[in-house]
Amino acid sequence: MKEIDFLPEWYKEGKRRRVHIRRQYIALTTVFLTMLTYNLTSEHRIGKANAALSQLQGRRIQANDVMREFNRVSRELGGHQAKANTIRRIDSRINLGAALAEISHVMGDRVILTRVEFISEAFPPDDKKGQKGSGSAVRSAQKSGQTGEAASLGDVRFRIALAGVALDSGDVGDLVCRLDESPYFRQVYPSFSRNSRISVPTNVTEGPQGQDTGQARTDVKETFPISEFEIGCYLANYEEIDA
């Protein structure tokens, strides 16, 4: 038997058109949902990236502050280091108070110092320490116990010049021996020693006729023998080390 289709062609064509349109709607809906999901995902990721970027911006500001503080501290440290280097360069490395106390101790009662000098000298070229340069004087005051300001630079040794008077030449020799025995000094040598005399006013209260006037006369002087001297030595604030 032969089947007879009674449906008109326009009905079939409309049905096919409706199926095709439905498929297009489904495809467009799928594409729309896909784009919407992609947009939402992208916005979420962009938000997270912006938040991370904001954190990084804050960290960058903190890092800049830390860097500025580090540069400031580095500049201050460099200034302090330069000052410390200058202090180390001009430091005489001696205790003048202790040296003068030792000189006063070994001087004794029969010796009077009139001059004390601390003279900084560079080490000789043939010295094991190999120091070079010229010396500079460190002057003291005119009495024992007073010293001037140090003006030495670098590693130097100090030569001490002592000048004064003693009652006799034997006291000068004793002073040289005591200085040589002291651990504060080395290479003690007498520069010169000469006998001299000193005139001292006497407290005479008698007049020309032998009468007591009650007032001391300054025109009557008594002469005493003394020994003038000058002694040189080096302060033992260094030691020679074999290379």
C-alpha cells in the first residue's frame, strides 16, 4: 500500500522553521550564559587583581619609606664613621695624666722640674714598624702636672724632655736611674747637666747696727749650689714586634 501524506507543505515548512528558531534560541542562550559567566569570572579576577595591586601599592609605599630611612641612617652612619676615623687618626693613645703622675712619683723631693715636653715623633724608617712622616710637638705648661693639647696624627711615639734643677749632680743621676727603672719610660738619656748657683733672699730682721727691726730684709741673699739638667726619654706606649 502507498502512504498518502495529507499535510500541506506550508505546515511542514513552518514546523521546520520553528525547530530551527528553537535551536537558534538555545544556541544564543548558551552563548549568552557563557559570556555572562565569563564576564562574572573576569570581574571577580579583576577585583582580586585590583585588591592585590592595592596591597602591593601599600607595600611599595612602605618599602619607599624604609628605603628613605635606610638612606638617612646610612648617611648618619657614614658621618659617624668618618668622625670615628678622624678620632682614631688623631688619638695619641697615651694617658698624659698617668705619665705625669709617674714623673711626679720618680722625681723625688730634691728635684724641681721647670719644663716638661711631650714631643710626638714618627717611627724611624728602619724601625720594624715601618712608620713614616714628620713629628709634631706636644707642648706642656711650665710646671710639672700641666700639659698642652695633643696635636699628633697617626701612629707615633712620644719623646719626653724634662728640664729642671736639683740640689746636686747625684740627685740628677738618681732621677735618671728611677726613670730608667720605671715601666712608663724607655731609652732614658741625660741631655746635659751643669753646676750652677742660685741666690735666695734671707729673712734677716736686724738693722745695720744689729738692732731687730721686725721686718724681713730683701737685700740680703744667700747663694746655694744647684745642678741644672735636662733629661730625655721615650714614653713606653708601644712595643717592637718582629715581623
